Amino acid sequence: MGVKVRERPEGSGCYWVFTDHQGKRKAKKVGSKKAALALAQKLQHKLAAGELGLLQDEKKVPLFKEYADQWLTHAKALIKESTYVLYGHLLNKHIMPSLGAMRLDAVTFTEVKNLILTKHQTGLAVSTVQSMNAVISGIYSAAIEDNILTVNPSARLGKLFSKLKKRQARYEINPLIKDEAVLFLDAAKKYFPCYYPLFLCALRTGMRIGEVVGLEWGDIDFNGRFIVVRRSIVKGRVETPKNGKTRRVDTSLQLTGTLKELKTERKKQALQNGKSAIPDRVFLSENGYTIDVDNFRHRVFHKVLDKAGLRRIRIHDLRHTYASLLIAQNESLAYIRDQLGHHSIKVTVDTYGHLVPGANKCAVDRLDDCFCPQQSATQAQPEALQA
């Protein structure tokens, strides 16, 4: 049992009174330090006398489900439509069955951690359970702002996610090796020639499939040989790229030439159809519409893999193929990070670091070259030394 006064946040001049009694922690925002100390003294006497329920009426703390529904409604105006749909799905299918009936202040750090681990063990990807935690954290951050609670039970899970990512990263990606990528492109050109430029773009830029489908001619600089990634198509909706940022990716000579040929062909088709302008989108379906990624995956992508005699991979693995091929050429991880649009090089290292050929041995060997220049010559002439 105890009563404490704390300034939260420090330097703000705003004081809180905290009580700990029978395993329950309650808090009340007071204001000045003088008022907080006076209340603390009063509460200390009442707690000693057995008078409970002093700081907040328990009925005022809503159930997790009640507050989560309210939070999601307010969040809709601030997040992407696809993110809103994802959050709703995670809440209804994975979070509510475990936490929904609990009072908001009854959920502990251990319960959130166990929920995350259990869902991951049942097969959910690290990115999915991390999104689950982001939802829970957002709910509790709002509850703290509303002065309902003072503690976020979903905080401090960063180390757990780092461990899960390192453990799963090398199993999540399934890139093609260089010879397989050649077979894949050959099959695309032979059996689905209209989609060959799209597949080449994916394998030469590492763009996400939604970014490739959303590419427009105005995004391409043929002279500078680069593409500005400005948008992504997600379930038919135009959205900003992941992380909400545009980025610039370099284009190879082969890809630049292929895209020039495609634009020339589009202009010929437009003239034949009596039109003066070509569609804005670079890659279109056979009927001239925006490509539906889910339909395209089954109707075209899987068939190209089958025709090439390759295993079934995800279409996102074309992005991983791009990165792994650059790594095989000993390209800089910093350059790969920029091309892929990762917000941090840590993401790049966690995902692809294990693919760097002989990275550790090369690193220590370079130390020998720098600091012991005579060592290699000494080791090369052991017989002369013995003589």
C-alpha cells in the first residue's frame, strides 16, 4: 500500500497522484505540486482507514472492446483505407477473442506478450503480429491521452519483435537465383509477351507489385535512367507507397530500353485507334485496364513459373530476388536500402544480411591486410624461415 506524487511528463508542471493497493494501481491527474501533495496526504490516511475506490470510479473504465471500437472509428480519418481494413480485421479475428471482454485496465504486459507469441506460433507472420501490437498500443495510447489509464501494457516489446524477425527473416524470403531469373524472364517473353516488361521492371528495380502496377509514364526519366515511385495500387485503390514516402530507383540499360520500346508500341496502338494520347499507366491488362494483382498472380505469374519449370514462389519474392542478386554482386547494403525504400538499414540487414557471401571472413581478412601487411608474406615462405 502506498501513495506517490510524480510529475508527468517531467518538466511539464503537471502532477499525478498514484496509489498502489492490493495489486491495483490507480492514478489521478491533479495539477500543481502543492495540490498533489495535499491530496496524497489525504489519500494516505483514507487508505490506512480502509476506504477504497478513491481515485477513479471503476465503472468509468470501459471494456477493451468498447474502447477499441471507439478508437478505430476515430482512427479511420487519420489512416489509409487499407490500414483501416487491416486494423479492423486484426481486432475482430485475433485481438477481441482474447481481450475484448476484459476491462481496459485489466490487460497486462504479460497478457499482451503471450497473445503475440501464441498468434505467431499458430503461423502468423512477424509483420502481422507486429501490426497487432501496433493496434493494441494505439488503443492504450489514446486511453492515456483521455486520462483513463497511465500505463500502456503493449510497450517494451521491441526486443521480442527483433528476435522474431531475425529468426524468421531467412525463412520468409524465397528468391530466385540468377539462372532461375533468366528462365523466368524467358518464359514470360515466350508465353506472356505483353507482361514481360512488367516482370523485367520488378526484377530490375525491386519495386513492390502494387508500385509496379501503379507506375505511370510521368514517373520515368529515360535520360537520367530512374523511376520516381509515387503511388501503389492496393486492392484497386491508389495509395502512397509503403511508409508514405516517394523514392527514386535506378533503371538498368535493359529495362530502360524495354520501357522505351513499350512506350513506342503504345503510341502506335493509340494512332491506330484514332487517339492522340496513350494511357497514363505503364502496365495494363490485355483489355487495357488497371491490373488486378490477385487475378494477375494466379492467371499469369503462377503460369510463368510453371512454364519455366520453377517452384512456386510469392510474387513479392521478385523483390527479394532483386535484392539477393545485388548482394551476390557485393553491392552496398546502403544502396540496396535506398532502392527498396526501407526506412532503416536495420530492416535491410535483418532481411538480407545472411545472404552476404562470406561477409564475416572477408571483414576479418581485411583487418589482417590493414594492420599486418607482412603476415601474408611471412606465411607464404615457411620453409625459408625454417632454414
